[in-house]
Amino acid sequence: MAARSVDSVVDTTHRPVTIFGPDFPFAYDEWLAHPSGIGTVPASAYGTEVAVIGAGMAGMTAAYELMRMGLRPVVYEPDRIGGRLRSEPFVPGEPEVAELGGMRFPASSSTFFRYVDQFGLRTRPFPNPLTAAAGSTVLDLNGETLYAETLDDLPPIYRQISDAWDSALDRIAGFGALQDAIRHRDVGELKNRWNQLVTEWDDRSFYDFLATSKEFGELTFRHRELFGQVGFGTGGWDSDFGNSMLEILRVVLTNCDTDQHLIVGGCEQVPRSLWTDTPARITHWPVGTSLMSLHHGATKAGVAAIRRIDDDRIEVVDRYGDSREFRAVIATCQAWLLTTEIDCDESLFSQELWMALDRTRYMQSSKTFVMVDRPFWRDRDPDTGHETLSMTLTDRLTRGTYLFDNGPNRPGVICLSYSWMSDSLKMLPHSVDRRVDLALAALRKIYPDVDIAGHIVGKPITVSWEDDPHFLGAFKGALPGHYRYNTRMYGHFVQDSLPPAERGIFIAGDDVSFMPAWVEGAVQTGLNAVWGVMRHVGGATHPDNPGPGDRYPDIGPLDIGL
């Protein structure tokens, strides 16, 4: 029997270079932990108000660190704190939650886990396919159903696919040498090798990598098809086949797809803890100050307009018409909202940056969850020895089904369906009850003797991120050729060369990062914006602890030109 998950605190003492390693190998975790702090502002700037648009992880990270620096963040949020770290409880106050956005966090997300550990939150290994945390995995593809607890339990074709993938990564991308550079935090070696891959693979897709590789070329289309449907680590890859291969190389290089953890009780606890925490080390504000206390308990409403008043002032108007002027603004909302939901002065950004913001391509994603009376899937069939229900990957409309066990004496949670792109769009028009019916009908074909519906209790929960006007999609998926756009967005926080009319507003969020869909990108771009605001109001980092903007000229992303 596979080992059960055990609550744990993820080890943050021996981290690889953090998730931005390839493009900008700056050690954010070390910068944040340094005894000198991440920087100071002059006393004359204490209490200066800074607008923070969006209360997701990027916004809350930025607001928290600005407060600790002695500035006064003013957070605007149209919905709820957390953004796409959205944990919807089935029963208020109980740990059974539907993780509607982020749900699995790789151990290499070292900056994010600094906050997780700071707030004493518990973690468990995420029940990904073919992991001990899952216990068992069922692959149901092309009408064939296979049960496995490890990769070796599957037919040889799956080992062939796994070996071809590993071999192609190492031969084409120099994967082993790159990971050695990451492990040793060898910035020079990492940059040299990664920059070469940027020039080779920026204009080429993931599927191009597979189809033109010697390793997969020696196999059949069926191998590529199975790889797309199943993948390794987190599940299928086919919804990413059209994305830039650089996106995929970053994911596997930084181990985003391995050693993943969930936050017990829900990941939304992290941004909410940033909102309520009273840091012991804080400048200007009295000990006991929190973001919540500075806001008298609630954020400002969503933003309706952002306008330039003069070189030193930017006006932010909320949806109720309240207008405030700020020296600096951090916009962490998804990029399209600056065009669709917010009346944003065009002059605030260059036309080149507007091009990048508007060309950002978001991927669709939907999930449907139910709570069940107990983790009945742990029951074993007396004849086969198999678990009753398994983490399931299929080519049916559910695509991925995940099982969450909080112990034998508590209810369990099933993510009946987690799907992306066209599979997600199939769910878009349907009510939550219809989605549950469709998912159960698909799973019934895989498990004809299992009465999943008989175990369901309470109300189901679902989400389609593309249907939410505050998001318009789940996360960015960069297309071939988008590296230039990403470089413009990511480097915007370094503003010394910008004209005065474009300074003072900073963008952040995982869609600004080079690692969309991973919370570490939100955390680190939020910290970039903090560095930018600090500089904008006359502050600086300590000489012993240079920040991301200080290091950007030396190790910033490769400029591959027009």
C-alpha cells in the first residue's frame, strides 16, 4: 500500500536558486531573509500612500513589505482577498476546501514558502499521479483502463515515453548541466546556458520540440498522444502543446512539476495572513500594526480609473467614484483588465508595453469539486487489492480527477474534473449541477461498480476562470515569440530610463512573471514592485543586500531585440 500523506513544514533551509532562475537568477529568498532588510525609505517618505490594485498574492506581498518599510499601502480589491489563491470551504471553519485556483506548490517556490512557514501553516505532499501521496493512479485512455501505483506498473510504452522525454531534455536543452548550475547557484553558468536556449527556442512551440526531437521521432504518434494526455508529474501536457517551449523548459528546469505540496486548510490562508499579520520588525508604524488595521478592516473597492495628474501624482478612482492621488501605484490585476475593466490613461505606459500587455494570452481552466462523507477511495477491493477509486487521468471530459483525504474520521474532497483550454470551454455554459452530472457520468464509465454519487454531501463548488470579469482566464500561457513581450513587462519595475510621465506605476503578478500559473512568480514580481516604489520615493537597499533592480543590469533577462 502506498504511504499516506503526513502534515509537514516544507524545508526552506536548502533551496535551489528560486523559480526565476533561468531568466533572472536573483535569489529572492536570500534578499528577503537578509538581516539588513530589503531596503529603507527616507523619514520624509514615512506614511506615504501607495495604491496597490488587487489583493491577490502579488498585491498582498507588495502591500505587506511596503508597510514594513514605513509606507502606507492602500489596497483596492473588487471581490475578495486571495486572487487566484481561492479556497472555498464546504463548511465554514472546517479544513475541507475546494482549491479553485492554485492548489499545488513546488518546494522550489522558496520565497512563497518563507511566508507559508512564517505563518505556521501546515503542508502535505500533493496527490499527483503516480506519487505516494495519491496512493494509486488510474489511466483511462482510448477505452483502456490501467491501474498503477508506480510508473513500473504501467505497460512498457509509458516507460518509453518517460525515457524519451528525459533524453530529449538532456540532449537538446542540456538539462542536467542546467540543474547542476541551479543547485550550486552558479549564476554565470546558468545565464550562459539559458540565454542560448532563449535564442534557439523562443519562436518554437512545445509540440515542435517533441515532433522534431530524435527521441520522439523514433517513436510513434501514439507515444506523443499519450504523453500529451498523461504527461509526467502533474498530468497531461497537451493543453500546452501550442505554448512556447521556453515555458515548458522553465517548468521542468525549476522542478515546478515535482515535489509539490498543498496547504492544509487552503492556500488562501497565505494572502489572508499577510493581511492580518502584525510583523515584529516594522518601520514607522507601531508594533501591532497590520494591513487590516491600516485599512480599518476592509480594502477599498475595485478600481474604475487610473489617471496621470502630473509627473509626481497618479489619480486612482474606485468604482464608487472616490478619488485619491498617489505618488506611486502598483497594478497587480491581470493585464487585460487595464484595457477592459479600468479606464487607464494610455500615456501611463509606452506603446511597446501596451502591446505586450494586450498580447498576453490567457489559458482557460475549470474545476468542479464535491465533498464526500469519507475518503471511501481508500477501501480496497478484496479480489484485486486495488483502491476503490484513484487519482484519474483520462481523455474523457473530466481529464483530471484528484482525491483529498483529511483522515478516516473526516469528510473527503474530490476534484471531479480539472481541465484546461478546449476541455474547460466544454464546461463553460453549464451550471454546477450539470457539471457534476457530466463528471459523474464520465467517471461511471471508468468505475462502473463505484457509487460516487452516494457519498456526496453538501453543495458542489465549481469555477470557470474565463467567465470571471475580474480575471478573464486562469493564467498566462506565452506563445512562441512572446519572450520579447515578457521581457518588457517583467523589466518595467526598473524605471530609471523611462520618461517621467511613465514612472511611478508598477505592474506585478504571475502574468508579468516568466513563470505564469505558479505563485512564486506573483510573489517575486510583487517584491520587484516594492523595490521600484522604494526607489521612486527616494529609498535604497543596503549595500550588503542589493535588490532585484540593483542586480538587473548584470543578470536581467536576455534582450533579443526586435
